Amino acid sequence: MSNCIIINNKKFDLYLDEIQIQEIVNKMALRIREDYSNKVPYFIIILKGAVFFASDLIRAVELDCRIDIIRAKSYGSEMNSGDLQIQYLNDNLTDKDIIIIEDIIDTGKTLSALITHLKQHNPASIEIASLLSKIPPSNLDFRAKYIGKDIDNMFVIGYGLDFDEQGRHLKNVYILSE
Ligand code: IMP
Ligand code: MG
């Protein structure tokens, strides 16, 4: 396991290893299992960054569930927010107990826009499960119920998260070195 990674001449240091990620996932899965014991959660996975997290989380929850995917693209090759584009792949969400699975909350714009969009389909409930969040819950205009870990406002890669489409395959999460 390497302690640092170089991508596009930028150095990233190890931030969360596989075991730490697994602990975060299992803890969150347990909460979801308890909260949804009488429900069938309808997981909506935000592509592409959340794929590995969602895959681990959903299997750890161990509840009968439904799965859907959404593409909500907000980043190009720059390390800051860009325009948001939502591609929505199913519209039969009435009365569903939705859990949106996201990799990281940065400004919260992606989820805010997505929640507004999904509410138009009259789901029974909408909650958020995000591996990481750069923003305290009180500064968001929606409720982020399941947050794996709060992090400083630093750029991270790995475990699905990319820098200019690179680094998604890494088993650990790495943080941009100061
Ligand atoms: P928001 O709309 O500003 O909350 O942006 C959220 C999206 O930006 C996430 O789904 C990620 O795709 C991307 N993003 C934000 N911060 C990072 C980061 O540190 N590394 C990689 N992608 C990030
Ligand atoms: Mg994303």
C-alpha cells in the first residue's frame, strides 16, 4: 500500500485506508438497517464517484432494497464546482423511501438540486448517505442524515473519487498534500 500518489504533478497523501473505509461503511450500514427495518430502501447511486461506496454500503445494509442510478455531473478538469447536469434514469419514485448515495458533499449544490428534482416525483422520503462531507450539516439547506466522515475543505481522490477522471480505482482515499 503506497502512502502517497502523484497525479498530474500533484501529490496526494494517504487519508483513509481500506480498513478505515470499511469501518465507516459498516457503521453507516448498521444505522440504515435499523432505520429501514420495516421499509424497502430505494437507493439512488450518483455516478460515477459513489459506485464503490454504494456497492459496499448496499451489501453491508443487508436489507431487501431497490437500486437506481443517476448521473449528476458538476466537475470538469478543475478542482472547483462547475455547472450541474442531471441525467435521471427512472421516474417511478412515488411513495419510495429514497436514500441518495453520494461520494462527497462539497458545496452541497449537487444534492440540493437533485433533491428538488426528486421531490417532484412524490417519494415517501428522501435521505442522504455520503461517505464524506466538507461542509457541516448546519450549513446545508437539506438534511444529510448519514455522513461517514467530515473532512476539511481539501481535495480527495480514490475509492471512486477522481481528479480529472484519474484515481477512481484506488482502494484508499488520498488527500491533496499542502
Ligand atoms: P457539490 O455539488 O459542490 O457538493 O459537489 C459534489 C460533487 O463534486 C461530488 O459528487 C464529487 O463528484 C465532486 N467533488 C467534490 N469534492 C471533491 C473532491 O475532493 N474530490 C473529488 N471529487 C469531488
Ligand atoms: Mg460525484
